[in-house]
Amino acid sequence: MRICVRLDWHVVQFIIVCLPSLAVYLVAQYARRKMKIMDAVKQKEREEAEKKALEEAEATKSQEELTEMKMRLGKIEETIKGIVLEAKKPSGNGPATRYTAVTRKNNIH
């Protein structure tokens, strides 16, 4: 009976000795799990920030392209207006003046 009591006492002492190490191990496992979760959240936030930055860059690029297109369109409109005004302007090359110019060349008066 005495051997059984001593064995139980040694088992209890062994468990008591292992408790601090077990506690440290469990805390480390808990911290590792929390760190993985936090890393996943940070990674997700980083990806969302990158996606948002790319969208903003594309929007800025499209705005620049739109501004450039408007400038080119304005230049084309100005050119067309100039051509229309030139066409409407009475010039010395009308049909009557052409006829007189041809007759002067041929010395037919």
C-alpha cells in the first residue's frame, strides 16, 4: 500500500511540474492563432487598398484621356469653323471673276 501512495504522490508532483510548461505552450498556441488571424486581416486590407489604388489610377488615367480627347475635339471644331467661315466668305474666285480671269488670259475682251 505504501508503494501505491508514493506512486500517486510522484504522479501528482509530475503533473504540478508540467503545468507551467503546459500553460506556456497553450498561451503560445493561442497567440499563434491570433497572429495568423491578424495577418490574414492585414493581408485582406492590403489587397483592398491595392485594388482601390488601381481603381483610382485607372479613373485618373481615364480622366486624363477624356481631357485630352476634349482638347483634340476642340481643335477639330475650331478647324471646321475656320473652314466653314472661309467657305462662306465672299472671295474673288466666284464664277463671274473666273470667267473674266479666263478671258483676260486669252485676251478676249
